[in-house]
Amino acid sequence: MDLYALRSALGAGLLSFPVTAFDADGSAFNRGAYEQHVGWLSGFGAAALFAAGGTGEFFSLAPDEVPEVVRAAKSVAGATPIVAGCGYGAAIARPMARAVEKAGADGILLLPPYLVEAGQEGLFRHARAVCDAVGIGVIIYNRDNARFTSETLRRLADACPNFIGFKDGTGDLATVREVTASFGDRLSYLGGVPTAELIAGAYLGAGVSTYSSAVFNFVPRLAQRFYTALRQGDEATTTRILAEFFYPFVALRNRQKGYAVAAIKAGVRLAGFTPGPVRPPLTDLTPEELDMLRGLVEQHRD
């Protein structure tokens, strides 16, 4: 997929990050279970799927597992573009980027570098090193210790034609609006805070046309219904779904750090798949919390 086609696809509809399936004790990637789930998801109209992303536990994957996950996603996703997670320091990120490109990824989501904070010059050099390593499109994930200014993004856009997207995980809408106003259609803009539906309307007002939906993993029809209502300006529907599903889900998610991933994986189990446990340092939902999620999902499964 060429850079323009991927950039256009990213802004054309709802996005999602499939969870990564592991075996029963979490020690190995379960390719069969993963392919079954991603194949199912690809039938619900996602504009793109992100393999080995944040919800896919990128942070817990060994570097050589990431291209394996990408290959598995590509094998069952049909025409749905696959964007691969990529990260850590530049010495790891560059060969990882080349490996996922070889595995068939249509693009790369560059996650914040591991642990350290860096100034704008360091962030620019890091992102450029990854862009220069591949020919496929690169999306910057703006969050945590990797918050890019508009000036740094301009330098990157001028230097790297394959820098095609800006995903925001900060919720800082003033900065997001500055970026969308500054770059216009040069980039695609993605919302990426946990449970992005909570501020999807505000993102839309700031020029961000789409976002990644974690709950698409297990209630894809509901996720698409919310997205469609949002884009149509149907505030009555979005307000109802927020009140009936998303706010109770977020209350459950907020019971424990790391549940932004663990609750999604639990939902995938409830949808009939076998994604295995989350890997440490994350922990799975308790039996009581799983029952709470089951009750919520059963009200909204259709």
C-alpha cells in the first residue's frame, strides 16, 4: 500500500488494536487464537488494524515476536491495512521497523521510547531514524515521554515523506488543534487516549476524524454504531451509548492500573476467543470483575 493510500485509509473510518493472544501461561504467542480473532474483527469494517500495539501488549513482547504477530495479522486481515507497533530506543526500533516491513506491515506506529525523557531534538532524531529505516508510512504516537511540538513535527514532515500520521494519547486538545491546523491534509490524525470514545466528540471538533477503539475487540458492532452516530452528529445516540456502556466500562477499567489492556482481553474471552492471560507486570481481572464485565457485555452484544 502506498503512502497516500495508507494515509487516506487511516482517516476513513474506525481503527482498532487487536489484543495479542498468548498460550495458557502467557509464555508464547498463540498464532492460531490470534488469527481467529483478527479474522473475525476484519469483518466489521475497521479502516485499519494495529498489530502489536498498546492494547496488543507491545511493551511485553520480545522484539522477535512483533514481526511474527504482524505476519499472522496480515495472513487473515484481507484488504484491511495492518499497522505494526514499533518502539524502544532507536537501536532496537530501526531493525524492528525493517522486520515488520518485511513481514508485510502497511505502516508503523512509533510508540514512545522506553523509560527516558528526551528533548525535542532527541525526539526528532529518534523518529527520523525510524522513518529513514523503512519505506512504509510512519505514525507518531504523541503521549507520555514523547510529546512532539508542532515545530518538531514540521522538521520531521519536511525531512521524511513517509511520516504520514499523528496519533494523540495526551488528550491535550489545544495542542492537537494546533497540529491539525498547521498540517492540514499532510497528515492523518488519530485519537488515542484509553477508551477514546469518551472524548471522541472533542477530538472531532479539534480536527481529528477518527480514533482507535479498544472495545472494538469484543463489541465491534457497538463500537461502529457509536462511531457512525458521532460522524453523523447524532448526539442522542452517542450520549446514550456513553451512559449505558462506556461510563460503566471505564469505572471497571479504573479499578486497577493496567486494566485498560486487561479489561479488553477479558472482553475478548467473553466474545468466545482464547487470547490467554496478560503478561506481567499486568494482571487479569478478578472473577468478580469478570462477572461485572460479563453483565455489561450481555446487555450490548448484538
